[in-house]
Amino acid sequence: MSVNKKSSNLVIISGPSGSGKTSICNELTKSPRVEQSISYTTRKPRDGEGNGIDYCFVERSEFERLIKEDKFLEYAEYCGHLYGTPVGPVREVAEDNKIFILAIDVQGALQIMKKRPDAIYIFIKAPDDETLKQRLKSRLTEDDEIINKRFMAAKKEMEASKHYDYCVINDRLDDAVKEIEGILQI
């Protein structure tokens, strides 16, 4: 975890499934200075998720067409589903005075690090393995096999935290949000 100061308005927040990155981003976007990218995915919506609000839900064939047309800043396959960040919105806010957040998985963040070293990279961790596993189970959206796949993937993704500018432990949501607000000076 470095303490370098970057001036980019592009902020990458990532961490394993269950770390709380979505909840943190939902809180951060309450500030009028912060906007969030909406990722594309081939997975089905969970209860309460809206198309174009939480994700843009598309069929695999549509996603693959967008890849061929170079419409993603990054994309990755995670637990059998494709996820990607559309390049258009990132370009649109590049000259704006707003902070633009991408909440993406570790694979995607590592891809963007090569293209945008000027961005600010924040890794979100659960306080411990038991909390992480409990968060995955409490979603009640997937069966035990998928939860175990996500947990094993999360354990591997933790190793990537050393490549980030900051590492924030999300034990209490309010504390994690305040820490990130301090990093971003919002």
C-alpha cells in the first residue's frame, strides 16, 4: 500500500466478491462529485437489481460482439459469466471535475493498471475469511457450489492487493466509506 498522490479523476475500487465494494460505491455516489460506471454482465439479475442501474444485463453473444467492437476498457470472465467496463462513460467524464468510480473485479483492475497507471486503485478486503464467507451466503442469491467458487476465487484475489495504491478493510461500512472519502478528498 503506497501513499502516493495521484491527480486522476478515475478511481478503481475492487476486491473479492463479498468484500463490500458495491455497498461502498453506493455510499460514495451520494456525493454530487462522484459518478459510477455501470458494468455489463452476462449473468442474470439478482432480486432487486435493475437493468441499466446495477448492471447492463446482456446475452453472451451481445457481450462478445461488444468485445469485437472494442467497446470495453476491460473485461473478464468470473465464475462462468462475463463482466466488462464500457469505455464510453470513462471518456465522457475525463475532462469533467467529477470523480469517476469503477467497481470491478481484480482481473479487470489489473488490466486497467496497464492502460491507466494514473488512476487511483483501492482494494477492499473483508476483515477475515469467516466474514467474507458469511457475506457471500447472506446474499441468498446463489447455491453453495457457487458460493464456494466465489470464496476460493476471493482467496486467490487477495494476493493482488499488493498492486493497489490503497487497501481498505471493510469491517464497518461507514468507517470504510469515511476512509475512502479521505483518500479521495470528498
